[in-house]
Amino acid sequence: MSPVDALIRRHRLRAIELLPWIIAVGGYFAFADYLPLGSQILIMILFALSLDLVLGYAGIVTLGHSAFFGVGAYAAGIYAARVSGEPLSGLLVGAVAAGAVGWGSGMVILRTQGLALLMLTLAVTALLAEAANKASFVTGGADGLQGVDISPIFGVFRFDLFGRTAYVYCLVVLFLAWLFARHLVHSSFGQSLIGIRENLVRMHAIGSPVRRRLLAVYTIAAALAGVAGALLAQTTQFVGLTVLGFQRSGEIVIMLVFGGVGRLYGAFVGATLYMIAQDQLAKMDPEFWYFWIGLLLVLLVMFARGGILGLLDRVVRR
């Protein structure tokens, strides 16, 4: 089999890949009372998917991915409050703003590696969070951005109190983003990212434009994270400083580890399980629910390397 045929075969859609979408559509009808939570899960899946592109495929270790999520949320929220409540153009504004920040910060931080890279990603998030807090005349500061009023989608589908429109809206955006990410990771560009992750020196030796490709995927991932942040701003019609917090960066990494890093579908599994576990544990043990999340993470790292999907792979092979 030629390399081209192998690439086409990998890119071919398999029936099992439709399972998450069947579950998501079924959840709309089966769990009508939990659609607001379902919208949050879909947003976090998109956020985790964007992180997987840089962490799982390109091997860029970051703890500051919430910077782009927050920039997208604030950009879409300010656009809705000051310019127009039209949601689709708001998504575009969030994506462009986050992508621009990703490109600008990537020009600097991707020149480093290891601990320096990790610390710089944290520094970018800290700087943006403090800037948002100081610019309270625009962002609302600690009180949050007010007056985010989102118009009906296409002038027809109004965001209702039960979260029906928000759920379908988030699901459609996530599906389009998944199609894009799937095409990206199965393309020659995506395969080169895996090569950079596995052996950076060899990729330099064969003449691959390593820095340009890392910057490209970093910018793309930032834009997708910005779309996720914009979705959060539009569906909740509020933006607070927590969108730029370190906790959100840590949580999204945990979600990805839960599902499986570098698997594309690890974001679906990890974000869903984490959000459901958080919801249920917070009800059962409001004060110490984070302890159980931490315990689950320790058990997964010790006994299920590769996350839930890695564990399923080993079970199937046996």
C-alpha cells in the first residue's frame, strides 16, 4: 500500500465515529431537563479538542490554554454588548481575536522548550487575566461583563430558558469543528505534527519547517479555543474573570487526560465524564468533591495510562 493510499484509508470515516453524535442527538430528547448542562459539556469538548491539537498531536506542553478561551469569550461578549448581538459573527470575532493572541504569543513562547515554555504559557494567562481585571470599563472587571444580549440565530431561533436552542447551536458548531480537526490530524500536516512530537531532531534533519508548523497549529488551536469561549459567552450571556483563570486551564488538561491525550476522541470522553462527575459529586459532597476528582485522576494515571480510551484499547486487545 502506497503512503497516499494509507493516508486516504486513515482519513476514511468509520461507523464507530458516529457514536458520539448519535449519543448527543439522543441526549437532546432523553435528558431534556439537563440541556443547559449538556451545552456546557459540548463547549468543554470543543475546548479540550483544541488543547489536544497542541498537547496531544504537536507535543506542546501548556497550562495556559484558558488564555485563548477567555479572549474568545470576552471578544464575543464585548461584540454582543457594544456592536451586535448576531451570534455567528460573534463566533468569528471570538475566533479571530483568540487566533491573533495565539499567533502573537506563539511567536515568542514557541522559541522555548520544556519548563520555560510551560512557565511562559502560564505568564500569558496571568497577564491577560490582570489586563481584563484592570480594564473594568470594558470588561466589567470582577463584576463581569454585563449587557450581553444575543439575537436569535438567523433571526429565527431564539435562545430559550430551557437551553434547547443553545444545545443544538453548540452541537452544530462542535460537529463542524470536529470535522475540521479530524481532517487536520489525518492530513500530511497532521502527520508532520506527530513526527515533531516524536522526534524533533529528525524532523529538523529532513528539512521540515518545524517552527512554522508549530506556530500554525498553535494559532489554529487558539482560534478553536476562542470559539469555545465565544459559545460560553453567548449561551450564558455573561463573561467573568474565571474564563481566564488557572483553574480552567488545569481542568481542561484533566479532562483530556481522563479521555486520552492525542486520540482526538479523548476530548469527547474526558470532558463528558468530568462534567457529569463534577455535577453529581458537587451534589453529593459540595465541600470535598474535588478530592474525589483528584483520586480518580490518580487512579487513571496509575492503572489506565492513555486514559479511558487507552484502557478500552487494552481490553479489546485482550
